[in-house]
Amino acid sequence: MVPKKKERKPPPERPKTLLQQLAAKPDKLFTGAFKQQYGALCFRRGPNGIEVLILTSRASGRWVIPKGWPMKKKKPYEAAATEAWEEAGVRGTVGKKPIGRYTYLKWLDNGDVAPCIVDIYPVEVLEQVDDFKERGQRVLAWVEPEEAARRVREIELKSLLVDFKGK
């Protein structure tokens, strides 16, 4: 009697690279305008120099900075500060002028893709609380700018982080 071979399960599907994702949705990339978002580059002065705050996104778990859509009756820098508070529980002194911007693709709940441009405002963190709106939905990390650049995926954001020296 010949022993029966075990059936092999196919390996789990690997996450697609950004280029593979782009190639799958070319029509979405070149139609319509970019959507505007505002982000907060939260930082503090640690014993070894500047540290920046990065956090995981709720959906994919990739490393990002706090960001979100425009808010009625709030200026862009105020919206960025609100996102920092809701997503990471941090408050501080917010710069009123953006220090840079980056682009990325936002995957919407309906499966569509929205190309977004994020204007980034610096937030020097003066307060951090443990109880905030999105607590438990994200992982937070204070890291040196170079480490933050290694962890985030967006090329333009990487460049901004590497060059960041605090306001």
C-alpha cells in the first residue's frame, strides 16, 4: 500500500505592493482631482534629540502620522491638531503653516481609491493622555525621525521625516 501524500495548502496571499495596487486601478488614478487631507507631524524633544510620533492605521496596520479630512469651521492646522488628539491623545503647539506635503492612495470602504494630498503641520507635543477617542485601535511609537522614515511607506513622507529637525 502506497502512503497517501498530504495535500498542501497554498501559502497565504501576500499583501500587494503599492505599485501592484496602482496597476489594478489605473482609471481611478487619472480621473478627478486629488482629495485634500491635513496631517500632524507630532514631535517632542527627548534626551537624544527630536522624537516624532507615528501610529498604525486602523485598517491596514501600516505606520502613518495622524491625518484626516477637512473639518467645517476649522482651519487646516486646527483640523490637523484635532486628528492628533483623536488618533493619538496628544496636544501641543501647532504651526499655522504646513511644513510639507505628501500624496498617497486612500482605499475607501466601497473599494474605490481616492488619490489624496496631505498638507502636514508641525505639532510640538506638550501633553499626552492615555484615554483618547481611538485608543485600542492603533499602536503608537515615539521614534527618531530616521526610524519613522524607515517605517512609513509613502516616499514623500519619508523624505520629510528624514529632514525634520523640529519646527
